[in-house]
Amino acid sequence: MSLDEFFVTGDPMILASQIAIALTMVGLVALITYLKRWKWLWSEWFTTVDHKKIGIMYILAGVLMFFRGGVDGLLMKAQTSRPEMGILDAQHYDEIFTTHGVIMILFMAMPLLIGIMNVVIPLQIGARDVAFPKLNALSFWLFFVAAMLFNISFVIGGSPDAGWTSYFPLAGKEFTPGVGNNYYAISLQIAGIGTLATGINFVVTIIKMRAPGMSWMKMPIFTWTTFITSIIIVAAFPIFTVALLYMSLDRLFGTHFFTVAAGGDPMLWLNLFWLWGHPEVYIVVLPAFGMFSEVIATFARKNLYGYKSMVYAVAGIAFLSMLVWVHHFFTMGNSAAVNSIFSLTTMMIAIPTGVKIFNWLFTLRKGRIEFSTSMLWALAFIPCFTIGGVTGVMLAMAAADYQYHNTMFLVAHFHYVLIPGVVFAVFAGLYYWWPKMFGFKLNEKIGKWHFWLFVIGFNLTFMPMFFVGLDGMSRRMYTYAESTGWGCMVRLLSSWFLNNGSWFRCTCLQYLLEFPLCVTESRK
Amino acid sequence: MSAHTSRFPWNLLVGFVLSIALTLLAVFVTFYTDFSSSVILWIIGAFAIFQAIIQLFMFMHVTEGKEGIINVINIVNSMILALIIIFGTIWVLTSGHAAM
């Protein structure tokens, strides 16, 4: 293999990234050597089994991946901001929406939440560490290696390009013969094993290591949601492991699990993917619900309204999460009975979720509300998430879904669920628990700028997508004609391009600039 | 402890006898009856499940001790999940597009 087959060549943006990556690596090595920090880094961080340090490394990696996924998002938005834009070609656009999806779910949302779980859960239940500290470190390094492997795909060998769902037959080797989708199969396998180990770790920690006297119904609500999330992880991730194994065998060794030829069935991939994929959505959103519950109760200065109903609602969501997967592919042409049953189970999820929304609202009622930064994130979450939830019920109706399926309406819906549900929660949680990690509070003034820019930018970005979606714009289209009429709407979208930029600028400022500032302050 | 050991372990004996009886019954149904092979499979499958339950209760004491309730919840949960995954997949993949 010659060198120009090994590296991706021919695109100036990718060339720039390759140079930037090389310079950053050289720079980092030089900086660490200059500061004589190698030994410290090795003994204090790389080989640590301390849950707090592992949690902090998870969070750092998650913020890094948030940046990478965010740049992918910005590129997509730049490309679709006007009709017939030429920033990205079709192949490059496919690669970018694929990596954006995978990175944001598996390498941004998961590590940020697991990081906060790592820091907070042992403290909340009064344990010295998690049940299996070495396994915990192994989980982190499996995740980290998987994330890095996935991330180099765009400069070495070529990115996966079949969407974050990697549907067969497109993801099969007949249609995508390059190495791109092998990166998907193998790096997600590694990350998945790490996550599974984390799930087991937290189930055992929470069952076995609670302080004496902390009975089940006395556990903090974040511990509850983490516990139930871990159970879903243990239930759902093995399905993904098996599906990815079949995918690897199909792609690398020519088996026929998901091919059209030789008796395979591409729909089996969709089925297995979403059997894991739907619970995965709850895996990322349930710990977030727990964080919001803690934050809202604290800054409303009241006990959480309806603690028990909250616990039952989370358990109900966990149970239903395994019963709804077909709603992701109503349009596969299934029988009326299948589609109706899965419509019903999907709509049933709105009931426990609604219970939780009302619990938060009643917790706020007559509370002495303090508008701290983390409370602001929690307050913004409620209306934004409700929009996402209600549009979800629209999508849950199988008959109507034939209209909405794979349009920008769907894209807007899941961004309205996942960004308030996960990103807002992570921010709320970080502001809230930051002193537990670093011993000082984050600056409220910068925090409020961060909050307002992010929330306004988020709404300006994704609200118009509902409307272009209803006008018929499909997702994953790298360009469109002027005559579609989407341009006008999308030009409105392009205005948030700026706002979007400010999200990331602000987030990065917050963490990059303020962090050393605060460290020096706290040392005075 | 001494009171525990001096008592005759009736449930162990019952479990042992039932296990042997179920195994012999399975042999009998397989070799000495005229049912079709699918019926035989269903019958011996039912015997196997029954025997698994006997083993869990009589010998492995799933319901006893501090972790009894957790064990039972765990087993029931795993079985529900396995059934959902297996029968859900078969149903979804055979009822619609495959029938075309």
C-alpha cells in the first residue's frame, strides 16, 4: 500500500486537518516534555483508578468530542445554508453527517454523562469508589481508544459514510467497499464493551455499596436514574455487540447476515440496531433527567415533588424502552398489526415522561427559585424538551410517519430531544457539581453568557428545521435546487450559523480560558 | 447450624427424585411414543423448563437469603428481555416485507 492510499488525499480541508493534527501532536509532546510532566501524567492520570479522576478524563474527552462533532455540524450547516453550495461534495457530506451522529451520541453524550456519574455517584451513596475501580479505568481507556480510532478515520483510510445508523445494504461491502465502515464496526465494538463494563460496574456499586441506612427509596434521584440507566446498558448493549460482530463478519469475512444475496436480511440489521438504539436514547436521557431533578430541587429550595412517582416513571420508561424499536422503521413496509402495536407502545412512553415534566413543574411551584446558571439550564430544558417530546408523539403515529420519515422534521425532533435532554443537562450538572470536582465555583457571569448564546443559538438552529421538514426537505441531502423553495427558509437557518458558532466559541471559552483562571484564583 | 444439619433435607430429596423422573420421562417420550417430532420437542422442552425451575428452587435456593429477591428480579427481567428480542424480531421480520 502506498502512502497516498493510506492517507486521505485530494481535499484541501482534510489536508489542513492532517497538518493541524500533526502540529498539535508535536506541540503537545513538546509542551509536556518542556514542562517535565510525563511522569506526573503517567502516574497521576493515565494509570489512575480514582473514580473522580476517571470522571474528569471522561468529561475532558467528551468536551473534545463535542468540539469535533460540532465542527462536523457547522460544516453541514454551511453546506446546506444555500441551494447548490459547493463547500462539500456528496461523498464528503455523507462522511460528515455519519461521523457527526456517531461522535455526538457515542463519544460526546455517553462520556460526558458517564463522567458525571463517575464523579457523583460514589459521593452520593457514600462509597469510597465504584465497585470495580480497575474495570472502571479499563472502561475509560476502551472508550478513549475507540473514540480516537473512530476520529482518525477521516484522515487515514476514509470515514464511514453510511449514516450513524449504518443501514445495510449500503453499509455492506458491495456498496461501500472502502475501509470507512470497518472503522464504524470495530471502534463502536470497542466502545460498546467499555460501556457495558461501566453499566455492570454501576449496577454493582449502587446495589452493594450504599451507605448503611440508605434504603432504595432514600437514594438520591440521580443515583436512581443512573441505576436504571445501567440496567438498560446491561440489557441493550449486548444486542449491539452481536449486531456489530455480524457486521464485521459480513464486511471482513464475506458472511451473509445482512446481505440481500445468499439468504441474509438487511432488515435484520435495522431490527438489531434499533433494539439497541432505542434503549440507547434512554441511556443518554435518563441520567440527564436525574441531574435536572437534583438541580431543580436544589435551586427551588424544595424537596423534589413526587419522588416515588419519579422513580416509577423512570422504571416505566426503562421497561417501555425495549418495546418501541420498530418506530424507527415504520416505513419498511410492515403489517398494520406491527405498526399499530409499536405506535401504541411509543405513545405510551409519553405518559411516564409527562409525569416527570409535571413533577418538575410542581417542584418549582411556590419554590424560592434562585436563577443560578445550572438552574437556568434546567428551566430552559423543560419547554425545549417538551417541544421535542410532543413532535415525538406526532412521529409515533405510524400512518403520519410515512409523511415525516427521514425529513428535516425528524432531524429537528431528535435534536430538540437530545440537546435539551443531554447537553443542557451536562451543562447544568457541570455547573452544579463543578465545585465537587475542582474545589471552586464557575463564574456566573460567563456562565450566563454561555447559557443565553447557546439556548438562543440552539432554537434558531433547529426550530426552522421543523418547517423545512414539513415542506418536504429530506435529511442527508447534500444539496437542493433553488426551485424547491427551501432556500428562503434555509437562508434563515444560515443566520444561526453565527449563533451556532457562538455556542462552541462560548463553550470552549468557558472551559479553556476560565479554567486556568479559576485554578490560579483558587490557589491564592 | 446443628439444627439445620440434623433436619432431614426433604426438599433436596423431592428435587432429586423429580429431576430423575423428568429425565426418564423425556427419554420415554422420545423413544417410546408415536408423536410427531415437533410435538416431542415441545413436550421435552416443557420438561426441561420445569426441571430448570426445580433446580433453581430446590438446589440453588434462588429465593432465599439477602439476595433472593434481586436474583428473582434479575432472572425474570432477563427472560422477559430474551423473549422480547427473540419473538419481537421474528414477528417484525416475518409479518410484513418478507411475506411479499
